[in-house]
Amino acid sequence: MEIKTVGVIGAGVMGVGVAQNLAQTNHQVILIDVTEEILEQAKQQVKNNLRFQGFFKQKQPAENPDEVLSRIKFTTNYQFLKAAEFVIENTTEKWEIKQKVYAQIDESCPPNCVFAANTSAISITKIGSVTKRPEKVIGIHFMNPVPMKEMVEMIRGYHTSEETIETAKKMLSQMNKDCIIVNDSPGFVSNRVLMLTINEAIYLVQENVASASEIDRLFKTCFGHKMGPLETADLIGLDTILYSIEVLFESFNDSKYRPCNLLKKMVDAKLYGRKSGQGFYTYS
């Protein structure tokens, strides 16, 4: 059966991308965040993203931004999730925040609703344990920018049922995406490798071994990567990078995941990358 109504929790970079992708694939979306101000910014961001995408789809009919936006309900009220068949959670990578959110959506959503955590590092099994439906909790690690990335990392928690995996696959298919399924472990596969690489690249900047642009240029010209590790860090958000590395450090108790001091200092200074206009590079 087709999934028609999807709840999206969190209107940050990833949440906006997920909501936009869902609306563009004809889903009814309930986008929830804590303030009207954040939701208004999210609405503007969706408009800007649609305009930006239009430049790359010159041979395809342009989408009407108003029509896409009409499929998204921007709200702070969790009660609207009573209509949701599937929920994708995109809140900050902090356990205390996610724990409160899952208690709310567990209370508000119908019993058959599946919860997908769009997390970079936090255990899906741990998230499932704070709900009354651990078998209906799964991880879907979307890539940024969400509407333009066709592949996701899907994470099977300890209690995740085969039925939930099939439902999540169907959801992704409706969003024109495919998945690679991995088992639950902090950072999963992609971020366990990526976060370590980015953290080490930041150490190289801190130790004056090379500049950010030199490091990125090495990865692009020598290895054929489309983006260097520090450009990728700016795209993801340095605050998200720090939270993810802290989760890995706490989970494995291994010094190789020790966050670089320069990363901590930049986050303290609110130099988050693209979303704040300044990170390792400057964005206008």
C-alpha cells in the first residue's frame, strides 16, 4: 500500500531536504519544529532550493514552488502526527533531545506508524528502546542535499522487523531512492569512516601541515573525490560533525575518535560551515 502522509521532525538542513523531497514526490508532509520562526525559515529554504534545482533541470518541466509547498504543513503541534503513516526524525545529534522527541511521537502517532531516525551516529537499537514499538524503528541516513542524492544508508536495529525494512524500502522507492542495508553500530559504516577522516583533516589544519584548500585539493585531484573532507564538513555542518565524533568517542572509548580542539573552537564561535556562512570557507 502506498504511503501518502509522512511526518518530518526537525526543520534543519536535513529535515528541510527530506520534507522537500517528499513533497516533490507527491507526499503530504507534516514538518514539525519547536518555533514558528524556524518553520518560516524552513519554508523560505524550500523555496530557494526549488529555485536552485530549476537551474539544473532545464530539460524538465519546472516545478511550481507553491504547489510543492502546499503539500507541506509547517507546525509546532505533534497532534497532527495522528495522520502520519511514516515518520522521519532529523533532530540534533544529541541523545537527550532525541529521547524527548521519540516519547512525543510515540504518544502522538498511530500504532502502525514506522519511525525512521535520520541520524549520523546514534544507535538505532537505543532509540527503539525508548519507544513502545522497537520493531518499527529503523535508521535511514540520508545524504546532503537530500533531494539530489539517490542512495541512503539504511540501518537495521536489534529489534527492527523485516516488515519494517520492507516498509522503509517502499518509502524510499516512492522518494526515488535506493538503499544499502547495514547493521547497527555507532556511526554505522559511512560516518565511522567519514568522521574520522574529517577530524584528522582538521588536525592537519591545526598543526599547520597544510591549509584547508590544499587538503581538499589533494583529495579531489589525487583521488578523484568530488569534494575534499573540509568542504564536506562545511556542507554537513561543523556542529553536526562535532556531535557525531563525540558519540563515536563515547561509544568506543577509543582515543582515535578524540575531537580536534580546532573543531571545538570553531563550533564555540558558531562557525558551522555553509549554514552559518562561515566554516573552513566563506559563503555569501
